Amino acid sequence: MSIELISVVMALSFVGLLLIGLPLAFAAGAIGVVFGLILFGPPGLILVVTRVFTLLGNNVLISVPLFVFMACLLERSGIAEDIFSVVSAWAGKVPGGLAVAVIITSTLMAAMVGVLGAEVVTIGIVALPAMLARGYSKQLALGCICAGGGLSTLIPPSVVFIMYGLTSGVSIGQLYVAGIIPGLMLAALYIAYIMIVCTLKPELAPRSATSEANLPIAEKLALLSKLVLPSFVVFMVLGSLYLGWATPTEAGGVGVAGAAIAAAVRRRLTWAAVRHAITETTKTTTMLYWLFFGSSALIGVYTLAGGTTMIQNMLAAFPLGPIGVMVLIQVVWIVLGCFIDWIGILLLTAPIFVPVATKLGFDPVWLGVLFCMNMQISYISPPFGPAAFYLKGVAPAGITLTDIFRSIWPYMGLQIIALTLLIAFPQIALWLPSTMNK
């Protein structure tokens, strides 16, 4: 059987299993096991088991539950409320002040949380009722929360970077640092858009007349003390990585300690909070690991059959030039992001695309940032758009999924602009890692 026919049959079988409702992890694992037996006999199962055990032996995997646990502790610590109250007091009188405050709060939370979903839920609970109560446009309020929540994909300590680093063999510390400037650039684009559209259409965001926005400057300065704990947690994680004091796994442990201290200082470190954090960490980590196992089995069998080599050769031979191939990779990621979770996209495509990009002379760290930028787009793009479903779960009655999906289009345009800038100017991502203490 030719590798071309094998590729078609495996792809159709995989899509068929997904369409009948089998979870992605088990669909990938089933295809890997069945085709391993068909193509290689019983030794094919040895390949699957070997890849899983090799995966489990990677110590970097320990950082995944650590960062998830840190996110769960911070979710219950009340830090998001503190950040939002401070930022809204300072930004309350600028055009779209509360929406700007949402983006800034989301950026700071992304530098602590790093887990998809937790940030959208937390910011949605804190900011959405306040924005709607003060007459903000429903579309503006929903869109900025969805877009801001997705920043945890790109700004470290993003779990996406950990999984990309494991899959591609790239330094996770360098990936983390590479994501900082692109993440801040995207947040700045969001803020600029909000201020411009609210200046042109003031009715979208009535200027705040609340006591918080009209505080004397001395009281606003005093409010900045609420940012001490968030800054402490951010420095413990990102500072230790950038200065070379800790590996990503060690930074995860340091982050958990920082989150626990922050929750204890705010008197939120209760047994109920810890139990909730442990439960959610177990669920999330188990889901990620099953996805990793299933996709690893599938791509292992496909690689041994010669499939990844065939695709790599096809991409490298396209008469598009290196930049054309890179653009094609982005298009594939964007399309897949409309239908498949990021972990499935990563594990199915990274073993194919990373060697191609490296062969064409591109930096795999830069490619990792491009991947995360694409996952920003997938995070809010219909029909999958997990951010919309997370926000719908905490939105007031009367907010529909249609309302949420309508609100995200301007931000998707900004994400594509940021992606284009990152492709045109790779140093946006690569400059900061070049300054690291290694």
C-alpha cells in the first residue's frame, strides 16, 4: 500500500471517528493502534507503548500540572478583582476605559495564569456585569473579554508553549521569553482599537462617572499597592526564567508557591479552594495527557510508515519560496483551529512542520510563537471558539453564543495583523531571547 493511499485512509478514518463523537484523544489513539497493527503487525503496538513511556519519562511534563495548579489557585485568590479595580480607576476616563482595563487586566493575568479558559471565566465574572451596568455596548464588552482572555495562549507561562517545546525539542525557556513582546504587541493593538472606535462612537462606552474613576491622584497612587502581589507572582515565574535562575519546571513550582502566598495574604487559601484547585488540575492534566498519548501514537505510526517525510518533501518542494511555505503553514493552522483543539493541532502538525521550517532556515522558536499566535485566532474563531463557550457559561441571562461570536470579528482582524507583522519581522519574537542569561 502506497503512503499516499495510507494517508488518505488514515485521514478519512480519523475524521469519521470524530464525526461519530469519539473524543480526539481516543480517535487518534485508535487510528494509531489499528494502523500500527495493519502496517507492522504486533511490533507496531510496541512502538505505541514505547512512545508513551518515552513521553512519561520527560521531566518537563511535570511543569504542566504545576502551572495548571497555579492558575487554579490564582483563579480563587481574588487577584483579578484587585487588578481590575486598580486599572479601571486609572483608565476610567479614557475612551472605552473599562474595556481598556479588561485588556490590561487580561495581560497581567495571562502572565500568571497560562491556562486557556481560566482567564476568560475569571475576567467574565469580574468585568462583564460592571461593563453592562455602566451602559457599555454588549458587543464591545463581550469581544474585549474573549480577545483578552486568549492572551494566556501567547504570554508566558502559557501551557501551549510547554507542549510545543516538548513536541519540537525547542527550549521552553526561550519560547516563554519569545512570547512576551508579541503578546504585549497584540494587547497594544486591542487597546488602540478600543480607544479609536470608542472615540469615533462614544455611545459604545459611556465615560465613567463613578467614584473610582474620579478619585484624587493620591488615592489612585495608593491603589497601586494592590498590584504588589500580582507583580510578585509574575516576577517569580518570568523573572526566574529570564534571569536563568530556574528551568521551566522549577519556575512552575516557584509559581505555585507564589500563588499560594498571594492567596494566603488575601485570606483566600482555604481548604475548599485548595481542593477545587487539585480537582481542576487533575481533570485538565489528565485530558492533556490523554491527548498527548493518542496523538503521539498516531503520529508515531504515520512517521514510521513514511508519511511525515512525504509531507515534508511536498512542502519543501512547493514552488512558493520559503515565505510562501510559511504562509501556507499558517493557513493550515487557521483552518484546523476552526474545528480541532490546539493540542490536537500541535501534536498532529508540529512533527511535520517544524522540520520543514528548520530545513528552510527558519528558527523553530519563532515558529512556536507563530503557532501560539494562530491558536489565539482559533481560541475565538467559530464554530469551535472555546472562549465563546467559556464566556457563555458565566454571562448574564440574555447573552447568546451568537452575540459572543458577533463580537469577536474585529479582534480576529487584529490578530491576523499581528501574525502578519510577526512573519514579516521575526525579531519581534527573537530579540528578547537573544538577551537571556542562558
